[in-house]
Amino acid sequence: MDEQFVRLTAGIPGLDEMLEGGFPFPSTILVAGGTGTGKTTFSLQFLSEGAKKGEQGLFFTTFSEPTQWMLRFASRHKFIDKEHFGDMIKYVELGPVIKQYRDQEGSSEKIIEFIENSIMETMPQRIVIDPITIIGSIFTERYREFLYDVSQTLKNWQAVTLLTGEVLPSEPYPMEVAYTSDGIILLYNEKFETERRRYVEVLKMRGTNHMTGWQAADLTEEGFQIHPGLQ
Amino acid sequence: MVGMDVLKENLNTNLFKLTPGTLVLVKTPLAKHLWVSVGLLDILLNTKKHPGTYISLGKPHVNVKKAMEFNGFKHDNLTFVDTIGKVGMPEKKGKRVHFVDGPYNLSLLFNTISRAFEGDREISEIPMDSNLFFLMDNLDDIVFYNEPDTIVDFTMNFIDMMKSQMKLGIMLFHNENSPVFIALKSQANEVFVVNDDWF
């Protein structure tokens, strides 16, 4: 019955080939990597792919960064169509909401309610929360519970959600987020003598016979491109 | 383009005249069936004033309820049959919510719902026999747990019950290549396609 499994194409050349056609729908996927590995670019490529196909996207940023700043840096990529932003891709600042509720009782419910209201307003098929790990510093004790609730909530709204996660040098990926995710994609920018090389690894993808191991990747003005089989 | 208004206007124009005893298959764009359900429910419940039943096969009913409330749509005369929300959701009880075990056991699901439709109060405290329509959201959600033949049998039984009780039946799907849809197409009075640009 695998052919019945609905998938959303990633929009990242090479990745769909690794995932039997795309991300399972609905699902929450952790995209994790260190600083500068291209997590935000990866996510924007995913939303841009949807926008081209008429699928609504919703981008939550947990930084308090206005849309124009994000667009200024992202616009160097050829896959970005500025016309999509504000229309097919809605940009929502989650940072101020987190700050507003962080010390209040029931803060996680209020943040989830805000996320749900944004979803009901935009009716998206594709959602990004970038980065989710920043919330960990706020919900120190109830972080895992919050992540579970967010993950369940997002799946119940029937979308594919990418949660980006900053990886610390001491950990392979953010463990708390990994527990609640249906898929884990790791981005690497490894140092080899005097140069750095990019790799992508699909560590987990539920319901998918995915390609394993590190696959070579490029990050250029065209965006991310993966070369499956080239390690 | 995002919005419930355009969607509802198009649904209303095309589906307002549906009558009891009619089966309509509604093909929705990928991942848009929840919003199509909300638009259809508002037309049936609030414009046509028909009491009805919403059968959720792939998501907790609370999502539909919240989406209706968010859009300002009343749902007082709607009964929810929730096959998903029993597990892991905060809302466990509700007087107009009937929780039925999973979409992986379709004969149990059919038996339970059909008895509720016949007014069996042992099965449900909710009187569903007076409801004029049911909306099933959606058929693609049960293909993961059941073989196509089982789903066809389940839906055929539903159609027989619907026609004998003169209900309006609406079944949502998005995969027009599925064997289930192909088998059901000949039974439907209408196959209606929701366009991507109605959102």
C-alpha cells in the first residue's frame, strides 16, 4: 500500500530521490545542523517549492527578525520569488509571543494557541519553525512536553512541518526534538584540511525506506543540491 | 491567496442544491480537506439549517471544531464522530462527540455508526437519526490501515444505509487514482472537484 502514502516533494534536488518521493504527509521533520550549515535556506527552499505548486506555506521565526531582513539575505538564492512572501508564504514572528508568555503560567498552551490561530488563518500545507531549539532555553523543565504538544498539534492540522535545530558541538542532534519528530535530517559542513565540505544525512524518516549515510551536497545561489550516492 | 470566503462562495454555488439521498464525492487539493470540510459544514448547518454528522477519519474532531469557531461558524446542530481523538488528545468527552475506535477496524466502525444513525441510545447518547447529512473526511486517511477492497465494502455499506435513510452523503478524498475512488465513482450522483485557487 506504499503507493498510497501521500508525500510532499522537498524542492531540494536529490532529496526526494533519497526519500521515496518526498516527506510523508502529515509529519514533523527535524532539520538539524551547526551554525552555517544552511538550515534556514533548506527550509525556505521547501516552502518555495510548495508555493510554486500552489501550496500555502507558513514560516514561524523564533528570532525577532522582520521579514525584510530575512528576505534581504535569502534573496540571493535563485529559488526565492519575492512575490510569494506575504502571499503563498506567510512570515510570522513567534519570538515576541515567546517573550510575552515565557514567565506566565500556561505559557506553552498560549504559544501553541498562537501557532494554531496562525494555521487557521493561513491554512498551510507546509510549515517551518526556525529555529525550534531556541525555545529550549525558555522551557527548561517542560521543554520535552512542549515539543511533544507542538509536534502533535502540527500533525493534527495536517501539514508537513520542518523544525530547524541548532546543534551544539557536543551533540549529534538536539535529542529532545528528535524524540518527537517523524524524520531527522542532518546538515554538515565539515572541515577537511583547509576547506569545508557539505553533506546531508537522512537519519530517520518514518514510513520511508530512505537512503542512509552522508551524501555530498552543495549550497550555492541555486540553493541546496544533494548528490545521492556521492559520499 | 488565502481565505475561507472564496472557497465557501464556490462551494455554495456548486453544492447548494444537494438533496437527501444523494452521494457526492468531493476531490480536494492535497491537505486542504479540513478547510473544505469547514466550508461545507457551514453551508449545510448554517445556510441550509440541516443538522448533520461529521465523521473524522484522519484527525481529531477538535481541529474542525476550532476551525469552525475561528471562522465564526456555529456548529450547535453538528454531531462529531471522532475515530482519532480518543488517544492523546485533551478532549475526551463531549455531549455531541461520539468517539469510535480507530479507522483500522472498519466493520466495527460501520456497525457502531450505523446503530447510532438508527437512533440506538446504547451506542450513542447523541440522536443521530434525525441528522440529514453526513460528511466523511477523508477516504485517503484510511488506506494506510486497510486494503482497498475492505474500504470499498465499508463505503458501499455506508452508501446503502445513507440511501435507505435518505441522508445526504459527502465523502472527501484527494487521490483520484486510488482504487477506492475508482470503485466509488460509479455509485456517486456527483463528483465535485475543489480547485486550488479557491483558497
